[in-house]
Amino acid sequence: MTEGLDLENGGATTVQHAVEDSGNDGAVSGGKTLDKLESSLSIRNNPFADRESKSLTWTNINMILDPSNKNDKQRHLLKDVWGEAPPRKITAVAGPSGAGKTSLLNILSGRQSTKGRITVEYDIRLNNQEVKTTKMAYRKQIAFVAQDDSLPISATPRECIKFSAKLRLPASTTDSEIDQLTEVMLDELGLLKCADTVVGGPLLKGISGGERKRTSVGVELVTHPSCVFLDEPTSGLDSFSAVQLISVLKKVAESGASVLFTIHQPSSEVFETFDHFILMNYGKVMYQGSVKNVPEYFAQRGHNVPPNYNPADFIMNVAQRFPEDELKQMGYFPADLRKLPPAISRKSSVVSDANADIFHHVSMLTEMKLLYVRELKSMVRFTVPLKARFGFATFMSLLIGTIFLRVGSTDSSVPKNFQSHFGGVLIILMTNMFGTAMPSLLSFPLERPIFLREYSTGHYNVASYFFSKLTMEAVTTLAQVFVTTAITFFMMQLQQLYIRFVAIVFMLAMASTALGVMLGCLTENPGTAIEFLPILFVPQFLFAGFFIATDLIPPFIRWAQYLCSMLYSIRLAVFYEFGNCEYQTCQGLLAANDVKSEDLWWYWLVLVSLFVVFRLAALIFLRKRATQFF
């Protein structure tokens, strides 16, 4: 199929259709465009304002899984799927587990495409205009609410909606308009009572499941989308909350949007509210049409819906009771008999330079600022991780300081005194590396669902997220280093300059956290990230030179020492601590670790370089992960 629908990336949904073509070249008069622009600006503060209706239709959707073994056959996860999501109506896609509901929704929303062993074929049209689902212009017209509510646990519904509006609406939208939009959204979604209560999570009490789901819907509605997709929106909700959510979706549809969602087992009350119904089974369309026609359709095939019985439960039982071949013989799995006109293929509409500011996304500086503010609020409201981190660091520092009390002031000519002195310096470096790198390793896997949702919907780019996290992490790490060194350094009575020792520990911590972040960006969940802990720490110890002299390590693997930040931080700390000591114990340590005064600048440079290299690698991996999500 040919590429289609590649609209201007920065345009708001309502404005994008102001540049409809009046002839073959797609041009419009300037006056008509400005009228549309003014109309768009006037509805920014009303998420349920009437919008231009768009019909989403699809046919011949196939999703094929190639076998990992040559002797196996291909599997059709979806086969010749067809359907539509009419405007101003809500369309429900139901079916047993594994029927292909979520796969269909992911393809329609551009979150699943041909990749690896998966081959995706489709013919999808918006107002009969052929679309390429991976294009950002298409995805910007779709609001996607995932099954899991990926919201920051320490943010409030008001802040979630306002954050989304500030980052996704055109830069010309004023703060007053955003505030009005937020208030209207909270009111319409029934969230005013909990507007300033945190979303919450496992360790932080917050709003209810129904309120959380409605907040997720509100976050996506700020852009006045043409289509609203939801994956299992009623999952985990009680019957009242489910009906309440469906009523909100009804109102969204009545404003002109096409609402499409998957649902597993709707109650009879919810089932009756559907305007359009699609039943999936075995990766095919088992039924499609009006809810009112469901009993007749199944009765014609020998399955009468019993009186006083939930039709949704009955048809689901039928779908699961019989194998695919028997259902096909009974007359289910109808073919697509629609006669669709030839699809329209259209290139990007071009917005004039005079109006470019109307469509311009907010700056990277604004993105980072809003991310900073959200992170700071999270630290203030959800203090458990921060208290645990600093509490543990303080406890360990006091314990170490007590055990190594005043070792720095002992006579270093005595071997046991010198060994304790060196051990004290070493343990400070090790505990700071542990205490700062581990939270960084888990940081991205924990926030991955939120990041992917916000990145996929155009909240911000990868660099904004990455550098805002880096800055906050640097501040937190520096504070932690000051706390730990202020306790241990003076309790041990070390001999070097304090502020220089802080710099060494801080650079070690930042280089180690950079490696931790890089490994974290390669993983998808905290459990997997924890498995990387040995890779993060063990090589640092083995190549640091205090267990075995580096010149005794086999040459074929000795090169790995240059990637270990612990090696350089130890050399710096040892030189500044024992460089002026003329005893044989001190000079022997410097010689054994190949520490030379003329190489000090090199040690500093390598620590900085390791930090930069690992951070850039993490940025590349993070961006790759983000794009693979589509």
C-alpha cells in the first residue's frame, strides 16, 4: 500500500483539517485557513467541544508470526480482519483471551508494525484517506489509553491533565486557556472532588481505580483527538465505575470523536450502551454490527440467547465452547462484503510560515522545566525512597566511621595501621558507588511505562527526559556524597583535602550511575535490572587493583580495567592520601597500583570520559527502546 496521511506534525487535531484541499493540489485560501484557526483556538478550553467527525475503517488486517523453527508453520494472529469505528459512536471490541483484540488495537493505533518475526499487513483509512499508522501525524489524531494506568503516583489528576495540555497543545496556547481546559476536564470527568489528591500506588495511598482510569482518559483528551482508543478500560473496575466511565466515553463520542475500546466481559448494563460491536475470536471477526442485532444473528446460527441472560456472557460462551472449524460451518466469521471506494492517497498539507507559531510545539527548555517541577514535587510528596536512600547512607557512614575511627591519624609505618587506613579510604569509595549506582540502575525500569506513554504521545523528546533526569540525579548524588563523606572523612581523620576527596567520590558516583543508567535502559522491568547488579559491581572490584595487581591479570582481559571507574578513583584517592607519606608501606602501595603524579590529570579525564560515554550510550539505548515501542 502507498503511504498516506502525513500531516504537519505540530498541528492540533482540529486545525489539521483546516487545510483540506479545494482542488487537486490541496491548496486553500488564506482566509478559510484563518477562520479554521480561530475556531480551533476558541475550543481549546473545552475538551468536549464539537469537532470534525472522522470515520475510521479497516480491512485485510493480517498479523503473521514467523516460526523460530524452520519445520514449524506460520501463525496467523490476525487474519483478514475488517471493521470500522463510526464517528459519534462508541465501538467495543470483545472476545476471549487471545482472540486478537489488543493486537488489533495496537495495529490501528500505530503501536504495532512489522518487526522481527512479526509481519503486519493492513488497509486502514481515516475518512477514506489511506494512512500509514507509524506516522506521527496519524498518531497525533489518536488518544490511546493503555490498560495499565501509567500515571506518576505522586501527581494529582489536576497536575496530570495540566502537564499533558502544556506539553501537547500548540506553544501559542496561554496558561489561562490551559487552566480553563483543566477545570472543564475535571468537572466533566467527575474528578473535582479528588482533583488535588495524589494518584497513588502500592506505597502511597491515592485516588480510586475508577478515578485513576478517568484521569488517564482526561490526559489523552486535551488534544481534542479525532479517535479515542482504550485497551480494557473497565478492567479492575466495579460495575458502577465501569458504567460511569462508559458514560464519559459516550460524551466524547457525541462531540464527534470515534471511540474504540477492547473489553473482555462486559456487564449487561455496559453491553447495552455500545453503539457498534465487534466480536473477535481466533484472530478473526466473528460478528460485527449493532448490539441490537446480536440475538438475531446468533439465533440464526442455532444459538438463542436465553431470556434474562446477559447476551455478552452468552456469546462469549459460544465463542469459547466450539472450535474454529465448527463455528465457521455454523456461519460465523463473515467476510467483508463492504464495497469500499478506492482509498485516497494524500501527501502532507503545508501550513503557511505566517501561521507556523500556531502549530509549534513547546521548546525543549519548557519540556525540561516541567519535568523538573514534576520530579521535585514527587520528591517532596513521596519521600519514602529518598528517606530510605539517605537513611541507609547515614547509617552505613556512621557504622563505617565508628569502625574506622581515627585510622587516618595513626602511624602509617606500622603495617596494620596502614592497612586500616587504606581500607577506610577504600570502603568509603565502595559504599558510595553502591549507594548511588543501584537507585540509578532501577530508575528507568520503574518509570518505563510512564516514559513510553508520554513519549509515544508527543509530550517531550528523549533528550529532554534524559537531561532532566540527569540533572536531578546529579543534585541528589552530590547531596548523598556530602552526607556520607562529611561523616566518614572527619571520623576517620583522613589527611587529604576534604573538598578534593568529595570531588573524587562524586566523580566515581556519577561514572557508576552512568553505567547503571545505561544497563537500566537495556531492561524492561526492575526484576531484570537487578540481575545486572553483578555486571555493575563485580568487575569494578576485580580490576581496581586492590585484590590483585593489574599487571598480574592476563593480557587478553587486562584491557577491561580501563572501563572501570573504581580503578581511577582509587588511584586518585590513594595518591592524595598517601602521596606525601615517605614510609615504605605508602610508597609500596603507590608503586603496586602504578600511581604516578604525572598521570593525575589522566585519571580525572578518564573518570569524566567514562561518565560521558556511558551517558551517551544510555541516551542511544533509551531512544532505541522508545522507538521500538511503536
